[in-house]
Amino acid sequence: MRSRTASAETSEGRQEMAPRGATERAELLREEGAVLRLPEGPTLSPQDVAIEVAGEGETMIINMGPQHPSTHGVLRVMMELDGETVVRSKPVIGYLHTGMEKTAEDLMYIQGSTNVTRMDYLANFFNENVYSMAVEQLLGIEVPPRATWIRMLLCELNRMSSHLLFMATNGMDVGALSMMIYGWRERELVLAFFEKVTGLRMNHNFIRPGGVAADLPAGWRDDVKQICNLIEPRLDEYDELLTGQPIFQERTQGVGVLTPEQAVALSATGPILRSTGVEWDLRRDMPYQYYDQLEFDVIVGQYGDAFDRYAIRLNEIRESIKLVRQIIELVPGGDYRTQDKKVTPPPRARIDESMEALIHHFKLFTEGFRVPAGEVYVPIESPRGELGCYLVSDGSAKPFRLHIRAPSFANLQTLPVMLRGGLIADAVAIISSIDPVMGDVDR
């Protein structure tokens, strides 16, 4: 079959894959992973590398996606195939059309958490946390210790729920359908606790500049301990179901291999980077909040394949359980949000009693609070890697610029390198092993 481009009605312009004859040499090198801008050492130029070009009519270009959930959201991957072998590939993004970074410029800082919580919708608390930390740095305010520990507790539980969903969908993608049922079952335990704390299962708007929206409910320690006690032994069942299963091993071992040099050059972080043997976790290597007071291991792989990426996430659930058990014992008493009246509204009971409290509440939610002019970048370790918030203030009540360093967006760059030379049957397993969230990519 001769190579064909998509019709004009479905064309995405330059980001779409064109036949080799219509593709510039530099782009071919980029798509095939021959050019990696390494931080140290020489960069190859297009003239330095010879490209083996298949004869006209010997390959064909097909679409995989965009459909949900097969490509883990509305991700479109164009692939050039030689038989069943992937010669080159290209992720095509932009189908979610969220525009959250631009939206942030029209929202007051006090409204920002409602917006950012919807980016990585499987790790809502991390989005809220990094945004709030950036605003707090510009404000120069100190968050009460109890609020910080509550944030860490919710984030580690959120890491567990995110990885549990990965276990479910990754299992389904390679044919282990039972894992889909078990992963959803355990995730529900965590989401039920989130609903008890915030009133919502997802998109919480709970972590806000200055602290958190409310204190933890009565009996929260027992609830969290029960979650840990239920999930921990079931991870051993996952091990038995998948880790030593010959079919699962055949579908994942040696599939989608990435080297440490490639991972670093392509800005991969999180489990993808650690699967190549690079020990890098912001909680340990650039400690924030109170992570330097906790004991946990950074899980790393050796081969950089889909199996390592699975195994790392499975064991990171165990590490998060270890962290949650420590946090339970360390959460102190005190305020759950700062008492700085500049950013914190008065207690609701006071609004009925005091005209000053009513005016304060009204002005805060209609005009917002002003943030001193400046810029800041704050990174944290999300389930998918480095989640960073770059915030620019012009001194008004709304951000001049908000940019999110989304780990899913950066990690998606590794896809053409992983797919090249593999079989089309392995493509879904490789995409699944990246664990992309398209809300994070198209933010």
C-alpha cells in the first residue's frame, strides 16, 4: 500500500506525520531518536547520520487513536509501518482543548486551585499543592505545620490511587483483565476517603494558598490505617497475578526499552526515568515540605522497559503506604490554614455576627488578594514525574502568567524512541507504560 496523508479535513498541519519523501531530514532524525540534545557531549547534525529510507510503496502510515480509553485519552499516534514493524511514529496532541494556563490569567489567585486541579485529573492534589506552594512563595507566607502534613498525607494517598489505576489499565492493555477489576476496587477505597475529606472524589479544590479548605474529619486516622491494611496484602496478590506471569512477562520485558542517556536527553522524569536506573526523586534529592523527615526508598529499575515501569509503580505504592503510616503519627495539632487575614476568609460563623467579617469575606471573594510582583518556579514529585509550577505576578490579584511543567507532556517525547523497531502489537503496552494523562498534556 502506498503512503497516504490524511485528508484536509483531518489534517493537523506540521505536527502530523507526512510520508518520508515529504519530510525534512532533520525531522526524520528527530522522530527516529537519532538526534538527542544531551546536556554534555556533541549533538549530531543531520549530515552526521545516514537514514535508511524504505522504498516507495513499502511502508504505510496509519493512525492509532485518538480514542478513549485505548490510547489513554484523546492521544493520536501516527505510525509508519513496514509490515508489523514500527519504522517511525509521532504523537499528535491537542484534542482536549483545555487551555488551563491561559484560563488562569483570568482567574484570581483564590480561584486558581479550581482550575489547576483538573489538569492531571488522576493526581488532583499534586496540581493544587504545587500551585499553592508557588503562590505562597510569592506572598512570603508560612503555612501552618498541620496544613503541610495534611497536604503530604493527601498527596501520598493520591499517588497510591493514581498508581492503582495504572495497574488496572496496564493490566487490561496487555490482556490481564482481572487486574482491571482489582485495581479499580482498591482505588475506590482511597477515593471514598477523599470524598469524606473534601466532599468530592476528584477535582477537589481542597489545597489552597495558605493551607487547606477544612480540617480532617473525625476518625481520619482509623480510616487511613484501614486503607493501608487492606491494600498492602493485595499488592502481594498483584505480584502473584502479574509479576511472575509468563504471558505478562512476554508482553512487557524488553518492550519499549529506553536508555538512561535517552531518558535524560528527552527530559523524562518519574518512573520512566527511574526505570532506566537513574535514581532521581524530588522528594529525596530536592526535598520540599517535610519529606526530609521521612524514611522511604527510591525505587529504580535496570532495563528501562515496560516491565520495569510496571514494577516501579507497584513498589511505589508500597513506599507510599510506608510514608502514609509515618505521616499519620507525625500530623500535629494546630491550624489547618494560615491566620493571615490577607488570604484567609473569616470563619463562617463570624459572618452572621460581624459586619467587618462579612465585608472581609465579600472583598476577598470578589476582589481577591494581591500578590507582590515577581516570578517563581516550584517543582514537586507527582506520580508521573516532575510537576513544576512557573508563576509570574505583576502585583495584581490575577497571575500575569502561569505555566505548568507537566510530566505527561515531557514523558510523551519518549514514545517515538520506545516504539521504533517494535511491533505494532506492542504499541498499546508501551503507551500504557508511559501512563500519560491527556489533561496534563493539553493543559
